[in-house]
Amino acid sequence: MIISSAPGSFMLFGEHAVLRGNHALMIAVNRRITLTLTPIPQNDIVIHSDLGDYNTTLDEIRVEKPFHYILQTLKDYLPSTGLHIQVTSAMSHTMGFGTSAAVVVAMLGGIMGLEGHLDKEVLFDQALKIVRAVQGIGSGADLAASIWGGVGLYRCDPFLYQKLEYRPQLYAVYTGYKTPTPEVIHLVNARFKDFPEELAILDQANDVITQTAAQHINNPLILGRLLNDGAGIMESYGVHTKEISSLLWRNRIQSHGIKLSGSGLGDCAVACVKNNFYPEDSMKISIADDGLIVEKC
């Protein structure tokens, strides 16, 4: 039996620009998705989760919701035996926080652990292929955070995940809804289809903010200002609504700064704490120093 767990994550800076070769600043959150993989002698795949139960065989894997990320992982990285898979999550899949990436990392890490050849670099490359097979697109930033944990400056190509030693004091506020990432990316691409130069300028500004934040992540005043600047970039990408802007302005008064995390049009906003104040509807963010953990029992 293998117990494999991976933390969720969120993108503090770099949304959208990271898809076009720029940097993102990632934070692994101390809420994990845990998969217990028990080999069974039959050819069966049995999944138990709060989202429901699912049964299939190794010969008949079809990628279907709500277990599409697990099933795509099994399809692309077929185990040598049937499996009973128990899924436990400390996060809601509706709130973002990289739950899909954490599931893929935990699932793939568990299979590699069973096969006896866990390699995190190989795991990242394979996991990125799996996510892109399901979503059609993906930067890999949330995968890297789930694999290596902590706070990291990320770039896809050439690959970079530079772990930082700083510990910002942050909280998250849920906007109340979530728009699928591929849908938001499509809307942004359509918005700038005839204005590629404008998009390139926004991406460049986004990258400067991201790299500056990596240098000053332990300074709440600078970090807060950069969060507000990043929120302006996100609004320029077209991923704010009136309700989101209102939420940001309300929290901006009582924090050093706040912006959306993730592709936008929903998910969570992340704020830099001011005067140790956490709003009632907020979630204090605790950083997961460890990424993927695979234990053989």
C-alpha cells in the first residue's frame, strides 16, 4: 500500500503571462489531497471519494468526470496491477487552490512509488502532459508547487522552480464562484486576438511585478503594493467583474494589498495581512514546506 499526498497551491503573481514563457510566483498551501493506493489482484480500478465512487478496469479506462484527472493519469501511466484508490481532500474543489494539479501529482507519485522509481523531474514532465490532455492547456506552475512545495519562482521553459526562504503573512477570500481555467484563457486570447502588442506589454509588466515580488516577498508594504499593481494587470486582461472589483476594494482598505489568484473570473483573492487582521470570511494561509510525500506502508 502507498499513501501519497500533495499540497494545493495558488499563484500569487504571474497569471496568464506564465503561459507565454514568463515567471509566476507560487505558494504551496498546507492543505493536502491524500491518495491511498492499495494493489488488488484483479484487473479492477476502484475509486472511493467524497465526490462518489467509481469502478472500471485497466482495460477499459475512460476519462470521465469527476475523476477525469485520476483516470487520465491511469490511462497515460498504466500501473502493473489493479488498484483500490481512496481519495481524501482537505480542500474544496470549487475554490481553486490547484486541487486538480494536486490530484495528478499525488496519483502519479503514488503509482511511481508502487513501481519503485519515483523521480520528481520525470513526474513533473509526465504530470504536465496529463493536465494538458485534460484541459488542453496548462502552465505547470501549480504542478511544480505541489511537487516541491514552499514558495517558488516558476518558469516552464527553460524550467525553473526556485524556492524562496521568505514567509509572507497572507489570507484568502473566496469570490463565491469559479470559472474553468481553459474558458478564462480562451476569453483572454479572444480579447487580445487583434491586439497582440498590447498583450505583450501587459505580460512584460506582469513579469516585472512577479520578479520584483520574489525579491521583496518578506516586505509586506512592498508586497502589498505589488499585489494592487497585479490586480490592475488582471483587470486589464479582462478577468474582473463588478463584484470582484468590489470585493478587492473592500479588502484593500484593511490589508496591505490584494489581487485575484488564478486565471480570474472567480476563485479566490489573496491579500497581504495588515496589523494582524483577518476578516471573518477569510482563510488564513499556511504554507506547506513539503511538496509531494510518498510513503510505502
